[in-house]
Amino acid sequence: MERRGFVQSISALIGSMLLAVAGLGTVLIQGVASILNGKSQEGDWIPVDHIDRILPGKPTERTISYLTKDGWEEKNDRQKVLILFEESEPVVYSSSCPHLDCPVSLIPDEERFVCKCHMSYFDVQGKVMEGPSPRGLDPLPTKIEDGVLYCRWVRFQSGGSKSVEI
Ligand code: FES
């Protein structure tokens, strides 16, 4: 083979390999995205995020989405969840305030959670620091599978000192 032909063959081979790697990367990214945007039903395991994207020791929040059915009508519901990844075990809390179900949010600079309806504050472990909430944040069932953190969206009775699923 002439030198010119050899160089062209090597260039073509390297080009094919780069395209294959780029294609595989795209497939993997699309795979994770499709898991996270999947159509879980309420009560199913719902993907929260890839576990690598949740920093240990830092409270954070994510929005989960799932399908709910009302008769024939199907709609996409979204809920915020609050996360603390401690000692290799992520804990996912419901963002529904135990007082009267208002939404609880992260105050990032203070690393604590707040419900602005009646100003209940919760520490990053979900315990009540101040305000009228009768208990800490309600933890949701979680699992990690293939590097993805999942939770189940569960509703709890508001107002009581103990977490009771409804
Ligand atoms: S509903 Fe959250 S403090 Fe009242």
C-alpha cells in the first residue's frame, strides 16, 4: 500500500472509531434522560436523579414527575422532594409540610428547610427547629438501582405528631 493510501485508511478508521464513541455516549445520555423522564405512575418507584449528581452532605431538592389517573384522564403531576445524602445513604423527604401541607423549600445559604405558610423551620435531618409543625419532615421510601436514586411519592396525614400514610 502506498503511503498516501495508508494514511487515508488510518484516518478513515480513526474517524469511524470517534463516531462510534460519540454515538455510544449519546445513547448512554439518552438512556439516563429517558429513565429520569420516564412515565412512572403515582405509587411506583419514581426516578429522582442520578446518584452521582447528588452531593454528599449538602441538602438539596429535586422535582419528580409521575402520572396520575382521574377516571379516563391521565395527567402529569410534579412534586418537589428534599434530599440529604449522609453517610452513603440518601434520605428523601416529602416537601409537604406536616403542619397543613404547604410546600417546604430549601434555604440554600442557611442549609435548612422552611415552610413559609406559618414559618416552620426544619434542620437538614428534617427535625423541626421552630414553628408550628407538630413533627419533622416525612421521609419517603427510597432505593438506588443502576446508579439512579428512586423514591415513592407518599402522602401523609397533616397535623399529627406521628407520620401516618394516607
Ligand atoms: S403549613 Fe407549614 S407551617 Fe403551617
